[in-house]
Amino acid sequence: MNPTDEYLIDAFKQQGLITDEILREVQTSVDNLPEDQVSDPDLALMEGLLTKIGLPQQEVVNYLAAELNMEAVDMEHIDPPAEIISLLQAQWARQYEAFPIGDSPTEIEIVFGNPLDEDGLENLTHLLGKAIYPKIAYRGDVLKAIDTAYGSAEERKMHEFFDGVEGEGIEIGDGVRPEDVSEEDAPIIKYVHSVIKDALEMRASDIHMEPLEKKFRLRFRVDGRLQEQPDPPKRLQPSIISRTKLMANVSLAEKRVPLDGRINVKVGEKVIDLRVSTLPTVHGESIVMRILDKESLSLGLPQLGFFSDDQTVFEQVINMPDGIFLVTGPTGSGKSTTLYSALNVINQPDRKIITVEDPVEYEVAGINQVQVRADVGMTFSAALRAMLRQAPNIVMVGEIRDLETAEIAINASLTGHMVFSTLHTNDAPSAVSRLVDMGVKPFLVSASLRAALAQRLVRSICQNCKQPYEPPASELAVLGINAEQASNASFMQGVGCDKCGDKGFRGRKGVFEIFIVNQELEEMIYHNVSIVELRKKAREMGMRNMREDGFRKVLAGVTTLSEVMLVTTEEE
């Protein structure tokens, strides 16, 4: 709080005009105002107090003038010429809340909004090289006069904000570039382009725009972790949201229900799809843009995180002539990338592949992809029925969500088709119980299920800054190895560099659990044994769980123990 306001509040208290309770009440109401409505909290507090006690602003100015032996000025009647205004630089006027109104050979007349700022008066005298004849006016009026004469603080803030934004070199959807649009729209378009460009440069998987009470938060998800970015001004929230919705080709007028859209982005020669989701919240529409980079589909199986033994098993499964192969895991665990990479491996001219997805995330050459449209009756089950009449070799169902879809997928697998799909389960053997819980008969599951793959993603140690280190005894104990065994391992850690943003990690790899259904397990599924028994038998037959696969990758210097422990659980 500035000295003048402190002086006035003390005077109000002494005169019994306000109490500490009134002060707290007004302060609370100011604190609860939205950020875009409060440019100066001190001014808002003073105006709130004057309204509360019913005291006119000019009366307060006259009181101060009498106390300080200064001349009071009514700013409504003040309109100095440009040459007078130019005597005081804009930054000085704002810093010292001072407005020049007259000049003579010996002194300059200046109106102060904070007359008790003695340092300000002294500094201005030195800067101007002249004596100052100080006058006083209501602080709010002085600030308004400064904004009018020198340009508003908000405008300045906006100018500074957009000055640092670089959105060139990127085309959105219809080929619109910031430089091709009107001067009025260009800054917002440039900003949205800049956000997308920054996200791509940081290898983000998602862009999160979240309207909060007093700010509009921007975050990128990089390698599975959300990272805060500089927030745009709160007052730009409606413009940014509207621009994003326009780019995604969704209704600008509809703000009450969630909406989904897509944005096509071209950076240089690289084409990237963004899947846009809006969600109405109490402070506005939250927007998430999922970045779908087609280059990730060309990943080989080793790049996904498969070691040679698991890769061999995986390739055997995806090349089976019929049956169901399920990839399980929570949202964001890389299921879609794994399935698309598998399809990429087996996508040959002699095979017909059809997918049904909601939505189609990646468009892949040589594959027939069907978009689910529930509003016109094109559900997973309806699409699947139609697909089977197209005589495919391989069918991919984006997700098995209900009994009807599950039964059609199983029937497809029993009639000579290889079916790929995803399920939301914690581990691979649980895929069996999930299908049974949906209502699929155990004998159908046993006859159709060939394998289930559970996976999680762990951050990879940055290859540029990785360094070997000696693990402590506690870490070796968790890994279940002794010092001698550790000497044959390659323990690595990232120290942080420019390439990984000083995180020590760059990119992600999968940790896997492959549940292969052999004759013995098929028999157990047929008799509907418990998932505990299934898992026990699979482990006896050599199934490695995700934590154990993660430990292998720690020993190989791919990731760290803390990463593995974060995404996997200890088996009962």
C-alpha cells in the first residue's frame, strides 16, 4: 500500500469513519474480485472504502490538500497540450504517479496521485533538472489521465505480451497464417499458433488450457508430466478459447456441453493432427489438445521399449491367423501407439486391415479406418458387423466397451479373423475377468483369446547427458540383486542438459507384461477359475510382470528405479 493511502486509512480510523472490521470486509471483497477486474488493488480498496463510508472523492482530496498545504486540482478540467505532456517520460509518469500540467522557465507544475511519496518528488526534480510545483488530485483520476495521455497500462501489457510471441512458420487447417489476417485478429491467432509451435518443439503430447478463477493456466504434458507455461492474461481467455474452437471447427455458440474437434497443423513439411476436447467449467471452457504425431507410428518395436525376447513373442502373437489380442492399461499408457505400431509391422499388400475407432487418431496408408458416429447409429458394434462383410484379415477395434462389441469381436476371431483391441485393466491376466464381467461366456473367452499385453510408460534417461552412477544398497535390495550382480549392470542417470530441458529424461519407453494363453491356461479360463489362480499359473510358466520388466530396463540403463516404482505395483 502506498504512503498516501496508509495516511488516509489512519485518518479515517482516528475520525471513527471506519473500523478494522470494515477494512477487512472491504479488503476481502476486493480479493474476491476476478483478476481482470482489478488492475490496481490499492485503488480498488480505497474506492471500496469511500463507497462504504459515503465520502466523495473530491472531499478526500481537499482534506489531503489542507493537511499537506498543497493545491487541489480537479482533473476533469485539466487538458494540457502535447508539448507539456512530453516533458515527462511515460515510464516516469507511471512510476511516480505524476502528470505534468504546466511549465515555466524555472519550474514544472505536476499533479501527484501519491503526494506523500517524497522520494518520487526528489527523483523527478533530479531527472527533470527543474524545480517542481507539486499539486494534488484524486489518485484514480491521475492514473486515468496518465493512461489516456501515454497509453493504458493494459495496452502496454498486451503489447509486451504479444511482442514475445512467435507464431510464424506454422499453418493451421485451411492454411491461415497470422500474417494473412486482419490487424485486429492477428495477435490472438499469432498467440495460439505460438502455443502449438512451442508444444511441438517441446515434444508435448497434450496442451492444456484451463480457466481458473483469477488466471488462465497453460500447461504442456511432456513425457507424461505436466509442465507449467507462462499464462496468457486472463482477459484474453474468451478470445483464445473462441479462436481455438474456430480452428477445431466446433460451435462457438455452444458453451454448455463438451465438444470434440480436430485441427490439422503443418510445420514446414511436417503434418500433425490435434484432437481438441472442450469441457465447460465454472470459470469457462477448459480445452485440451492431444497432439497426434504420425512419426510415432513408424517406431520400430525396440523403440517402443521391447527387449529382443519380448519382441519375438510379440511378433509371434500379432502374426497369428486368428483370435483376439488385447492391449490393456490406463488412459495415456501408450496402448494406441503400440497397436498402431503392430499394424504398421503387419501392414502388407496381401492383408486387408480394417479399424473402427472413436475417434480415428492416426490416418495410416493402406488401412481402412472407420470413424464411430453414435449420433447416426454408427456404433462400435454396428461398424464391426459391417466390417466383417468386407472380408478383412485383421480387424482393430479401438476399445471393447460393452458386451455387444465384445461378442461381435469374439465371433469375428472365431471365424478366422485376427482381432486387435484395447481394454482398461491393471494387468494382463485381468483382461479375462474383465471380459467375463462384461457378460462374455468363459468358454468363448478361452476359445478366442490368444494373448493380452499390459503396459505402462516410463521416462527414458536422456541419451545426451546420461552418466553412470553407483546405486546405494537400498536400491539394490529393491532390485533383488547383490553388489556382484550389480557390477554387470549399467546403472545410468540423467544430469540435465539443453536437449532434455534439464530434466535428465527425454522420451518414454514401455514396460510390458505379456500373458500368452496356452492350452493349460485355456482350460483354466474355460472353467472360470479366479484371476489369482490364472496369474499364478502364468507366472509359473514364465510370465514376467511389468515391475520385473521395468527392473530389467533399470539394469540396462534405460530408465531409473524411481520411474519404474512410480508406474508399477508390487504383486501380491
